[in-house]
Amino acid sequence: MVRLTFRRFRCSAPGTGPAAAPGRGLAHLFVDGRRVARLRAHEYHLPGRLVPHGTHHVTARLYADDGTAWAVRGKPVQSTADITVSDAEADAPGPSAGTGTPPPAT
């Protein structure tokens, strides 16, 4: 689940015309540099197929409704988080593979 928190920015309603308005627009969500969603809300469920096993960089970047990136001092307004997706079966508790006995307590 991706949750965005904004300061001095509001998401525009769907269907808003292509014009820049101060402090308004949408967020583009990128996974490993590839845009996967355009968000006009604070929350988004990132489908598992977009983040297979491994570490990924998830970036939310703010854009005006005319498609220009919001920037401060020439840098895009964005935030990036690294996420690591592990293999659910490998992490599930249960007997050790092939031995039929539970793993030792830690």
C-alpha cells in the first residue's frame, strides 16, 4: 500500500482541465524508474506483479495538471522509498525443508 502525505499541495479532481494551478495537480508513481500510475488520491494499492521478489525504488513525483513537474530550486518535488519484497513461502513459519522437524528456536 502506498500512502502519500502532502504539504501545501492538493490533488485535482479527475477530469480537471490541463492547466497549472498553484499547489494543485497529481502524483505520478514510479517503480524502478518506470511510471506505473497517475494518482489523484492519497492512497494506492501497488499490485504485486509490479514489485517482484527483490529490492525496488518507489518514487512519487508531483505534477501540475498541464503535465509539468512541480519543482523547488530546480529539483522535482518527489520522494523515493526503497522496498524489499521477499518470497512469502520462504518466510512462512513451519517445518524446515526436507527434515520434517521445526527450525531451532532463536
